[in-house]
Amino acid sequence: MSSIEQKIAAMGIRLPEAPRPLGNFAPYLVDGDYLYISGQISVGPDGQVLKGKLGQDLALEEGIEAARYCGIGILARAKAAVGDLDKIEKLIKLGAFVNATHDFPDHPKVVNGASDLMVEIFGAEKADHVRFAVGSASLPSNAAVEIEAVFRIRPDR
């Protein structure tokens, strides 16, 4: 088990099996030194989608939890892609969509659930990243949040 995976386990997090995509696209793509992870929706540890619209069905704290679930899904995909999470050199970008009412103002606070998780796991230097957090009228499976990621990975040389 890699040191990153040991850290994840010590945090009480169990990485799920990477789910199958919901459409006709690759779940991840390795291109040179970069790993692109397709959008991961807010699937909880019980395998159920955390559903609903922020500002209507869900409170801010539930949105933060949903983003954290997306982060865990991203890590599961990354492990499936590269086999060893210690190969991740840097988190480059998170792109997030928040299922929210038209007047919900706290998209960045919601997405901090994933950003904070990455910093907690990889450390501030490796997880210092750029991102976007925007509202969306709906998401697949009525998920609360969907997040994509880009990592720089250690090449196999």
C-alpha cells in the first residue's frame, strides 16, 4: 500500500472501486505527465448519490460533504488510472459544478469540501491548485456536485 493510501486509510476513508462512466467517454486519460479525471458525482460511502439542489433541498454543510465525496471518487479514479497514488506529483486543477438554485451564492464554499480533502491528503504544496466552481441547473442523477480533476504524475521511466 502506498504512503498516500496509508494516509487515506488512517483518515478513515475507504476508496471505492472506480465506477463505470454514465456515458460514452473515458473515465480518465493519461497524456504524458498528466492525468485527466472525468467528472465525478457525489457518491457516498454507501454507494448512493447524494442528491439535491443547494439552496433548496440541501444545506451548505451537505454540499461540502457532497464535494468531499467527489474528491474521494477522483482519488479512486486516479488509483485505477496509475495504480499507485504516490505517482501523483501535483494536483493542477479542479473544475466543479454545483447543483444549485439560481440565487445560491456559496459555490466556492461547497467545493472547498474537495479542495480541503486534497490538501489534507497530499499536503499544501502538492495540492495547491487552480479551480472553478459554478452553479448548474441540474447534474447527472440529480447529484449535488460534480468535479473533474487534472494531476501531474510521475512518469514511468
